[in-house]
Amino acid sequence: AAPRLAQRGRGGGRPGAAAMTWSATARGAHQPDNTAFTQQRLPAWQPLLSASIALPLFFCAGLAFIGLGLGLYYSSNGIKELEYDYTGDAGTGNCSLCAAAGQGRAPPPSCSCAWYFSLAELFQGPVYLYYELTNFYQNNRRYGVSRDDRQLSGVRFALFHPANECAPYQRSAGGLPIAPCGAIANSLFNDSFSLWHQRQPGGPYVEVPLDRTGIAWWTDYHVKFRNPPLVNGSLALAFRGTVPPPNWHRPVYELSRDPNNTGFINQDFVVWMRTAALPTFRKLYARIRQGNYSAGLPRGAYRVNITYNYPVRAFGGHKLLIFSSISWMGGKNPFLGIAYLVVGSLCILTGFVMLVVYIRYQDQDDDDDDD
Amino acid sequence: MALSVDSSWLRWQWRVREGSAQSASEATPLLSAEKARRSYNLRRQRVVFPNNSTFHQDWEKVSRSYPGNRIHTTKYTLFTFLPQNLFEQFHRWANLYFLLLVILNWIPSMEVFHREITMLPLAIVLFIIMVKDGLEDLKRHRFDKAINCSNIRIYERKVHNYVRKPWKDVRVGDFIQVQCNEIIPADILLLFSSDPSGICHLETANLDGETNLKQRRVVKGFSQQEVQFQPERFCNTIVCEKPNNHLNRFKGYMEHPDQTRTGFNSENLLLRGCTVRNTEVAVGIVIYAGHETKAMLNNSGPRYKRSKIERRMNTDIFFCIGILFLMCLIGAVGHSLWNGTFEEHPPFDVPDTNGNFLPLALEGVYMFLTMIILLQVLIPISLYVSIELVKLGQVFFLHNDLDLYDEETDSSIQCRALNITEDLGQIQYIFSDKTGTLTENKMVFRRCTIMGSEYSHQENAKRLETPKELDSDSEEWTQYQCLSFPARWVQGPATMRGQKSAQPLRRCQSARVPIQGHSRQRSMGHYENSQPAVAFSSSIEKDVTPDKNLLTKVRDAALWLESLSDGRATKPSFSTTSSIADFFLALTICNSVMVSTTTEPRQRVTIPPSTKALGMSLEKIQQLFQRLKLSSLSQSFSSTAPSDTDLGESLGANAPTMDSDEKDDSSVCSGGYSTDGGYRSSVWDQGDILGSGSGASLEEELETPAPGLAGPELCYEAESPDEAALVHAAHAYSFTLVSRTPEQVTVRLPQGTCLTFDLLCTLGFDSVRKRMSVVVRHPLTGEIVVYTKGADSVIMDLLEDPASVTDIDLEKKLKKTQARTQKHLDLYARDGLRTLCIAKKVISEEDFRRWASFRHEAEASLENRDELLMETAQHLENRLTLLGATGIEDRLQEGVPDTIAALREAGIQVWVLTGDKQETAVNIAYSCRLLDQTDTVYTINTENQETCDSILNCTLEEVKQFHEPQKPDRKLFGFRLRSKTPSTTSAAVLPEVGLVIDGKTLNAIFLGKLEKKFLELTGYCRSVLCCRCTPLQKSMIVKLVRDKLSVMTLSIGDGANDVSMIQAADIGIGISGQEGMQAVMSSDFAISRFRHLKKLLLVHGHWCYSRLARMVVYYFYKNVCYVNLLFWYQFFCGFSASTMIDYWQMIFFNLFFTSLPPLIFGILDKDISAETLLALPELYKSGQNSECYNLSTFWISMLDAFYQSLICFFIPYLTYKDSDIDVFTFGTPINTISLTTILLHQAMEMKTWTIIHGLILLGSFLMYFAVSLLYNATCVTCNSPTNPYWVMEVQFSDLTFYLVCFLTPVAALLPRYFILSLRGTYEKSLLLKAQKIDQLPRDKRDLEIQNWRSRQRPAPVPSMSQPSQHPMPHRPEQAFRASTPKSSSPPKRKHIEDWVLHGQRGSREHMTDDPCSGDSSAKLSSGEHLLGPNRTMAPGAYSGGQTNMSRCSQRGSHRRSQSSLTI
């Protein structure tokens, strides 16, 4: 190959290096590429955290947080909550009888009790009725996995072949598959409530309509939970060959008379199957949004009839009933507002500390420069 | 990985194989009764039978048991790859741990996650590493294959001839024919050389980095072969030692059929990897092959290096395991307690499959194991993969750095070890080789002084400054490239170099002057590798631009010289002219330089004994050619007449010159040298012949053309490069060395006259005498002249005392010359030049005869021959007349002083370990600023352990007194001392201490268990110089320092002699492109120039370290932070090991969402720009002190992780408390929050934001949402029983989610942000300051850097160019020299050793003498020259008859003043 003249100098910046040399190739075969990337010379932004950047940031963030916190705090304060513990500890109301009756008996006998309360003013709607269980560890690992989502989603095969995770609530003693299988379903919350309103003192109690539909997530109700395909138009036939969980008194297809709310898509069941994250949890029981009560619960006396079935003594838990209104930010939650306020003030505080440091440093720096 | 294990295993395997084979061979009747006399012990000896017809049977039996020559350095084979690699990978604790967890997860009662999913991360990790290992091994395999398949000529019994076969087919006992420039494939015993004197020339560059030719001799008894060696006739059995790794130790014997034995030694052994030079053909028998060769045994294989960060990391992983254990314990105990609170089994307490409940204790144990599975991420499995990947990225950038690219060799840095890049940023000690590493090993004549007048050779200096690119050499090389030749018949050096176009410049001390169009073909076995076939020096070395001033004087001198031959009337006087002539004659003659022409590569110009009839060989043509040219002996010409035709052909090109030569021939052959034998014997025995010889005109006056056009240009091959440099220098003044034989030296004078000097005697150079002499008979005057050349310190002592001269004028003149020369010598020394003094002496015929017989006796004596020879030498070399001195520059590589200064500023201790002699090493140390003129230098030379001990003690005591106040931070006393503690001692500036030590002393130290003292002493030393080190010692030193001081060490070297050192250090760096590949092969990084080390360490090292360290810390933080979320949740789920985050999302979190940013961070982040790092080497100290990653940073980040996880968990917890939140809906904001926090944390850690950083961070964040949304939307029942269906979507429609996700990261990062900005504002750490400087615009930045530097170093480091402007007073060097009586210099000769008081007295004196030495740098008082033994010797206290101590008087200016001690 005839040698050709080639420029080998790089950038030409270095004295002496910009020499023209004879070389057989234009540049060394192994010469690295001179790109910004390979030479690590990509244009870069080098933020250096220092007071001058941090100070405005601290103050701005602090102020913003405090503002947000105040808003949250007040809106959370505007939400009303009314709760009642109907566990039935001795001397806490008429549910204690039921609690006492259920003790030591399995299954506990059906029992009713009531909770009376009165509202002095309108309980701003929409009002949600929750029940709350405390000390109930739905998030216990072995409990939480004891279910078969495929069965619940109406897969016929899975209906008769529940997943192993369901054990020991996978099959009955007779070997029949349990539907729905698993510990979660087996421990379904089965208290029921009805709300009665007494408009005038001494007047009759009128039942307040509780909307028991739409309490589950839309996707749960419509996608995740499906009944197995009907057999001859009958849900009962579809479930033939399965047994209900041991704790249940009736089969799953008889959970409700409403065909759209029975079987696996019974909303109470769906809500229960969404296992709670924390040992103290609420679950939505009903929404009050019909008739006269769409604006909220008007003033007056109320009675909640409670069918007391669910035993809680085994785990030392409590059962509560809660009426709650909601705002733009969901349920009552004073914490978030407070947290914002605290963090905001912390920002301001650190801002001030920084300011002090900054001023002192400036002085020192000047001294240094004088050296 | 477990390379070391592996290679040693391999070796063990060979041993075993060998051992078993041996036992088998002993059992078999191999050495049967009929050959009972040959009962060799194969366990202790190696027996080699030649592979020829006679011995074929024996050979078959024995040699089969020896390994073949195939080498095999790979770790795996195709079949063993998978199991072996897995096996090795599970040596890693983490992998084993994760394997354990995977297995645990398969136990049903502990199954936290899906069994298969749990295997995923481990499988990925194993796979990635496996691929990487596989590729590395493949590379090794290819290299082995290339080597194994290179060809060599092996004697084939059946064909009765040599056959070309690959290296791997070479077997022990084979006869091998190696041709010129071929590489020797195995260790072979030399049986034949085409050289008439039975010598084979070797270049051992591959082995020890030395390019000068070594001579190996044919085994005694084989040297007189007249024809080609006949393997069939070889009927001896060879018995020698077992394979060992001593390169220079070998002995054995050959048993002849008649049971006589011939011994041989390492002189007769050609080692694998050497290159045959200058010898047409050599034949030998293979003694060791393959892995048993000395070269391979010396190559102990790389050891698996674990970087410091990795070691640190491993301890931190143990901390993590501790934390994990604690957390699991809490979980287990908590679970049991929680379970115990229930009187009956609550509905959420699910029994096992059979409906039974486990006892509490067992439940607790299970829970413990389950918790381990749950919290396993605390031990970051992805960290290992990430580190591997990051290192790959770092290596990529290292590889691509243009600044580490050398255009000359077209090579950039090679990273051979991928797993220790970050160690580059933590180096505390550098061990460097000298030759070829610091220096280019190009000796360049710089200036000289003759008779007291200095010739500065400024043009020469200027020439040296011009860039090397303009080297004419490269032009020639391309010209040759244009010449086309048949491919296989490659001819000559030039084309060879053309082929290896990557290496246009070869370093060597012989120079080639080009001849155009030399196109003689010859067959040469080329080893087609990247090996340089022939080494030549560049024009830098050979072209010396003469000093104009001197040139004219030289012409005069030459004229004067010629006038001698005319009249012989002029008496030689001490006139300047005659001295100049003598000076140049001495330069030309007084050496051992061999001359060869360029027509053939490195062919020696010799005038051989004519009786030897050779086959038509290259040598012969060469010799004839030379004879024609020089026309010295006519008989030889006629004796080779039969081959005249060939000769004519080959010399056709030179025919025109032949005529004149032939004409002269007749006139020359008139001498008394009728036969070769007579010629030989004439020197010693026949004084009368000598006498008559001088009468007979030995000089030849040839009418040669002007020097520039002279036909064949000459190559000079010298044992030491300085000799070549001097010859070149003389050549520049037209004193050309034309030929050298053992008997004669021919010199061409400027006028073209050739003078042939009879070499009466040569006293070779040795390190004890430090000088060499030649005794010649001057052809013109007939005088017997001794020319001596040697170290200034020695020669100055041997000069004739001016006082003894009768002539007053002469005395004055001599004194003046000596003083002035001394002054110049000092000047040279300060410039870092290697100085040599040239002296002469004329002795009378009678004296010489007496001395000669004396010498002869000494040579003949068997006992204490060495001592006698030494004594005779001393008898001759005294009362010399000083002619002058030369200053030779051993050219440092470009940028070496600068690099060393920067490295030292960076707090790195630089040690030089060299096999070179002490003077050279010290010289280089000065010129590369390893030692400073102001340093106090201690030299320890002793063989005796006790002596060594006491010297160490004394030195230590003394040094401690210097440094008493600075004792605590001895490592850093370089700067700290100056910048921080204003020196409390009276002297404002403490002298730095340097230590020079030699191999023998090191031996004593190692044997005498003095390592601790030695290390303590070196702790005080700024630099340590170890000379005359064997490769083993080098590695021992490195190991010593590394292990005893537990510091990070780096070794850098270029030759095979550095291999062990390179492997011993934490980081081994090989310099490539200069020497063989041995050093590179064993190194972790291979660079092409020493100066690349600066950027490699200061920039890349810093970056790699800080990147990786911070990434590791970040990883720990990340994992702890994330895992703790799960842990906190356990408090709310009854310690049941349930998770609020879907497992897939958890895996994705580590695998995708948070993996890329740290990788990018680890590869790309730059805390400080390269320019600033280079400008402020101190910044390197952050890496040395492990500032980015140490125990405290680890724990701080752990604490931070705990805090952040607390915030990340409890803010959502409190927010969602008492609501209808479900598990995954609760987990999603937590996951999101922690992701945000972790990414923002990363963002805060990043110091440099490029578009890549931004995109990756943003991408990770968005990917999280995209993947989560998609996953949550599509997976209805795919992941039963956990089911996060539609959770993300629901959260997205919830305002609280946003509020929480906004607040929590702010709260979590607030403290860190606060601290960081506080530090950014307030703290004055170097790194932060540098970062601030980095932010400034360019011009301001430069200013700031200057400010900084001036603040750091109030006393600026003097630059090389202004050596005289030292602000500090000169401090004399002190040398404690001790030698045992065994030492070859006889103690009675006082003037050789100045025995000096050791200890404090002498040194204090040095301290107090400051003023005197201080001003001496400015005015070199001419009256004070050094080392006159008579001056310096104040006979000191004589203790115990053993210690002769004397005070070394202050020698003013001379820095090399020697104060020595012996016991």
C-alpha cells in the first residue's frame, strides 16, 4: 500500500503533536474514537449542593407544604365520623348479651342487638357505612394466600380443583372441593346491619335504604370475581359437587337472593376477599345515597339493628360500626395535613439553620481570601 | 476468579502426571539390566535421551513421560466449563447464600415466594458471569493456540532432516534447529551454532526485558564441529536437574557412550521465549518443554485479585448478614410471641394442610428461615452483577481514552483484569521497574568535558528536544515498505519492521544506519507474532550532533594524530589536542561494543580464525565481505577461495570498492601474522613479537570515501547502552569504530585513515570496580596505552596525584583539569546525566610485560581467581591521567518526571526496583525526580545480616531525629508536614529521605528477619530504590510491603523479570509495545508509556474508585432501605413474613426500576473533571484513604436507609391507618414512594448530570409506572394467590396517593439534602473544593487551581529545567556502604572504600553543614573536588579490628559524596 499523508495530530492543541507524519494508515487501527461519549466529555450539568441553591428551595418547599398542610387539615376536619364499638364487652350496651351468648359455642347462635344514636344535625352525605375489625390479621401470610383466584374468577376446572394454597380449606372431609376455598372465604364476616331512622322523637323507625351494591371495586365485581358458568340456568347446579366452607351456614350461591349479588360476585364477599393491609381495618358495608338520604343523614334518632354472628373473642378483636362522610380527599384523615405541616415547618427550620451557616461561612470565606 | 487455584492445580496436575509416569517408568524395565549403568533417579534428575535412531527406544519411553510443549493456560475446557464455572461461582459467598435461599424456598412451610421466581435473580447472575468468564477463557485459548501452532524445525528421525512442525509437537529429546530471529520454543541445550566459535547470540527481551545480546555457548566438546551438526551421531544421554524456575541456574552433564561425562550449565541453555540473533542456525536438544520450561515456571499464573472495595464489601456484607440475622430473630421471636397472645386459634391463623398447628417454638424456627427468604435482598445479589457490569463499563472507557493511546505503537490501554479497576484509585505504593519502564533505554550522548573544558553540545540538546515523530527512522521504514519481496522470503530488518508496522521504533542500544536497496534474500524463520524481529535503536540514539567548537578541535587533534604516523617525532604530551584525540580514541576503543553491518541483521563483523572451513553460510559471506572491506588478513581470503563464486555474486554490489581494498591487502599482509596460531599467541607470550608487531606497521591507511558515503554502515552492539552511546558520539566526531575482534580494534579517523590497535588486554566492566580498561598498543607511537572508563567516583580516586608530577606546570594543569572536570561532573549529575570519566595511562613495555604475566598467572589460578584478577586490575588501573568525562542521558520516557512528581503529590510512594546496577539506578532516580538533589540519601550495601541490622538501626535512629515531630502521620509527611505543622525544628525545611538498597542487602534483610525495621525505615523515606534485584526479590518486596503494611500496591514493569512483581502486587501494570509480551500477559493492565500512569491513576483510578465505591454504598443503602419496608410491615402482620408488595414488582424493582441508574452512575459519573484531577493530584488521596467507602460511610448510609425506610413506611401507614385499604393498595404507594426516594437519593449522589443520567433516571421512574400499570391491568389471576389486579389504576385515581407520594420522599430525603448542602457550603474537604473549582469557568478555574497549588506547596517543586534554583540547600547523600570481607574489593585498599562513621555523628554534620553546601550550589568552588582518597580519609576510629570508620568530610558541592561504613 502506498503510504499516504495523514494527519495524526489530535485536535492539534498540543504543541509538537500536530506534526504531519507518514503513516501507512490514516490513523491507528486501535485508536479509540474521539467522541464526547467515549472520552467522557459529554456536556454535563454539575449541580453542587450548597446554601445558595438549598436556601430558596427550603423556604419555598416549606411554605408550600405548610399551605398544603393547612388545606388538608381543614378539609379533613370537615369530615364527620361516627363510630360505635359493638363488640359487646361487658357493660357496653346490649350487644354484650350476644357476645356472652356466643362464647364457647361454635358456630355461635344467631343473635341480634341494636345501637341507638341520634344526630343533632345533618350528617353531610354521601354517608358510608363501614364495619371495622381490630386485631384481625387478614394480612397474615398463610391466611392471605389461602385462596384461589382462579376459582373465584369462575374457572370451572378450578372450581372443582381448588389450589393447594387453600389447604386445609381445600376439600371437605368427604373430599369434595370447597367453594370458595381457603381460609379467607371461610372466615367471611357475617354480621349484618340495618339502619332505622326515627324522624320525630317517639315516632316510628323508618328503615334507611342501604345501598349494598357498588361497595366493591368495579373491577373486582366485574372482572376478577366471576361465577362459574351457569348449568341449566342455575347457579346452584353450577356449584353442584362443591361444599361451602366449614364455617358457612349456607352455600355460596345463596349469599343473596339477588342473582347479580350472589355466588362469587356477592359484594360483601368480594369486599371481604380484598384482604386488608393492616390488622385494624374497615370494610365498606353500604352506602347511603338513596331517597331522602342522598344528601346525608338528617337529624334525628337512629337505630342500627345488628345481627351479631361474627366471633371476635378468639383474637381479642373489636367490631365497630362507622358512619363516615367523605370529602375530595377521601375519608377522614387528619394525619396527612399534620404531616404536611410538620414537614413544611422542618423545611423552614432547616432553611434558617442553613441561612445562619451560610452567613457565617461567607465571613470565613472572606477571611480565607484575605489570607 | 480462582485463577490462581486453577493454575496451581494445573501445575500440580503435571507434577502428578509426571510423578506417576516416573513411578511407572521405574517399574517398567525401561532402564533394564543391560543398561544398569544408567540407573538414573528420575525423581531427582531429568534424563533426556535424544530422539534419533540410536536412542529412539529410550526416548519413546522416557520422553513420553515428560509433558509436551503444548501450553495450556485456559481455565476450562468445553466440557468442564459449565460444572467448573458453576463450582467456582459458588465459591462466592453471596452466590452460595442465594442458592441456600432458593433451596429453602422449596420447603413448603417456608415458601414465601414462588419457587421458580426465587431462582430467577440467581440464575441471571450466574449466567451473566458465566458468559463473561467464558469469553475471557476463549481469548486465552486463542492465544495459546496461536503460540502452540507457530512453527519450528524439528529433527525428524525417519526423514533424517529437520521438518517444520508446530511448537506443540516439540518433545523433550527432540533436536531443534532454530534460525536467526526465530523464537526458541522450549528450553534447549545448545549443541551447535553456525557461529564458528560455538556461540549463539540471544535476545532475552521476552524474558527479562534486556535487548542486548547474550551469548550462549555450545556444550563443551561440540564447539569444534566443522560441518552441520548431525543429530544421528549424537549418542549421549543428558542428565540434568528437574524443572525449576531459576532462570539463571541450570546444571547437568552429558554422558558419552564411553561413560565419560561432560558438564554443562546455564551458559549452554537456550530458554524458551528468547530470540536467536546474529546466528544463522543453532541446533539444540530439548530439555524442558511446555509448562516445564523456565519461562513458564517463572510465570506463576495470575492470582485472582480481589479489589479492596470488594474486600471491604465482604465485611460489610457480613454486617448486613448480622442485621439480617437480627431482623430474622426479631421476626421469629415476634411471631412466636404474637401467636402466643391468642388463647385459641384465630380465624386468620391457618393450620397446615392436615389441619394441625405447629408448636410455637417450631413455628418460630420456621419463621426465622422464612424471614431470611423474605429479607434476602438485604444481601444485595444484584450488587455483584452490577459491579461486574460497572467494571465492564469502566474498562470500556479506560480502553477508549485517547490520552492512554500511544500513536507510536498504535495501542491503547489493555485491561486484562476486569475486576480491579477501582483499585487504581487507591494505590499507595508503586513499584516500578526502571529499564524500559521509566526510561526508554535509549542512551544519548549529551555533553562532554575534555581536559577541563566543557562542550555543552547545545545543538544536540536541541535536536533531542524536537519531537520524536520526525524521526527519520519512520521514513525509512515506510520506504522499505514499498519494496516488495516474496512474502515468505522476507529479508532484512527493515521489511520485517515494515511488517510489524505497529512498531516502527524498536529500542535497542545498537544502531542501524540504513543502506538503500539491500535485497539479499535469506531464509529466516520468522516468528510471526507481534514480536519485534530485530531491534534497532532510533536515530535519537545514534545521531549525535557534534558541538561545533569541539568539532574543529577534533579535526586538529586528528590531524595531529596523523602527523604521528608521519614523523613520530612529536612526543605525546598533555596538550589539549592530544588529549582530545586520546579522549575520542578512548571513547571508541574502551568498550566491548561489537560491530556488525546492516546488510544482514546484527551480523557481527569478525575476523575469524581462518582455518575453519564453513559451509556456505551467511557468516562466511559476511566475514569475507568484511575482510575485503577491511583488508586485514589476506590468507583467510585465499583459504576460502572455493566459494568465490558465491562471494562474487553476493558482493557484486560492492565491487567498486573491492579494488582499492585488494590493493591494500597486499600492503597489509606484511605483518608478522602468518598463521592464526601465531597471531593468537603473540599477545601474551611472545614479547618479541609484540615488539616487532609494533614495529611492523599495523595501521592501515585506507583510502576510504568520506564517512558519510562509506559503504556498509555499521551497527554497534553493546552490552550496555551507554557504551553504544559513546561509540556513536565518537562516530559523530568521525572517530568510527570499524571492527573489533578479540585481538584488534580498528578505528577510522576523521581523515579516513584506519588505525588498528592491538588489543593487549581488556579488563571488563564489573560493578565492584565500576570501570573498564583496555590495554592497547598504539599503532602510531607504539606505546602501550591503558584507556580506562568508569564511574567518576572511582576514576577520580585512581588519578595520578598531581603532586607527584615533577613538572610544576603540568601539576597545575592536572590539578586544574581535575577540579574543573569535577565541577562539570557535578553539573552533569545534577542534570541527571550518567557520567563516565575517561582516563588514560601510558605504561612502559616492561611494566606491561610484568603485569601481563601477573595477570596470566591470575587467570590460570584456580582458587580465588576472582580476587586475583581484581587485584591485577587494580595494579593496572592506577595513576591515571584524566582525559575528560562524558554525560550520557538515559532518556527517560516522555513525561516520567512529571508523572512521578504528580504521583508523589498524590500521596503515592514510588519505589523503583531494578535489576540494574546501582549507579545507573541512582542516576535515573535523580533524573526522574524520584530522588531530589536536596534529599538525604542513604545507601545500604551489605551482605551481612548483623551489619545490615546495625545499619538499619542507625539509619532509623537518625531518620527519626529528622522526623520526630512528624512521627504520627508518617505516610503523609510529604505535604502535611509542610502545609500543616510549621516545622518545629530549627531547619525550616526538612530534607526528604531516600533509600538506596541493593539486592544483596535485601537478601540479608529477608534472611535476617529485618523486614520490620526495613519497613519502618522506608516509612520515613520519600522514595526507595532497590538495585540489583532478582525478579524473586522484586516480588518479595512487593509482597512484604503489601502484607506487612497492608497497603495497596501497584507494580509496573515491562519485561519478564517483572512478571513476578507484577503478579505480586494488587495491581500489575505491564508496559506493552517495548518488550516481549510476558509482562503484559501477566499484568492486569497494559499501557504503552509510563506517563499514561498519571492519567490512569489520577483520573481513571479516582473516577473508577469513587464511582464504584459510591455505587456500592448506594447499593447497600438501596437494599436496606427497601428491605426494611418489608421488615416494618412485619410488625403489622404478626411477623408472618407476608409482603405488601407483589413479588414480581419487588423483583422488577431491583431488576429494572432501580438497577440502571446506579449502573450509569457507576460508569459515567464524574465527581471532578479530568483536568482538575490532573492539576490537583492531592485529590487522589481521597481514594487512598477510602473516603468514599469506609466503615463510617457504610454505617451512615445504613442509618440513612433505616431512617428513610421508616419514613417511607410510616407516613403511608399513618395515612392509611384505620381505612379500608387492602394489602397491595397499601403496598403500592409505599413501593412508589421508596422508588422515588431511592431515585432521588441517587440523583443527589450524582455529581455530573449528562443527558444519559437524566434520561435513565426519568426512564426508570416512568418505567416503574408503565410496567406497574400494565402488570396490574393485565394480570387478573396470573400470579395467584397474590393478586395486584387494578391496584395501581385505583391508586392513580386517588388524590391521597399523590399527596403521600409527594410528601414522603421530601421528608425522607430532607436530612440528607440538608447535610449535603451544609457540607457543600461549609465543609472544606478537598473533593468539595475541587468540585467548586470545577464549576467555575475555564479561565477562572485555572487561576483557582494555581492558587490552590501555591497554597499547598509554599516551596514550589523545582522543575527539571532549573536545577540550580533550588530554594533548599543541597544535602549530601550519605551512603552506608558495607561489605563483608567476602566482597570482592579487598579491604586493604583503602582508597576504594571510604569507611565512614555510620550513625548520627556523620549525619548531624551533614545537617549542620547546610550553609556550606547551600552556597555551593551557586558557586562550585573549583578547589574542592571530591573523593581524592587522600583528602577524605581521616583515618577513623578503628573498632575491633573490623570496623574501620572514618569521618567523611564535607564535600561541599558534590552530592554523590560517599560516606560509607563497613564492618
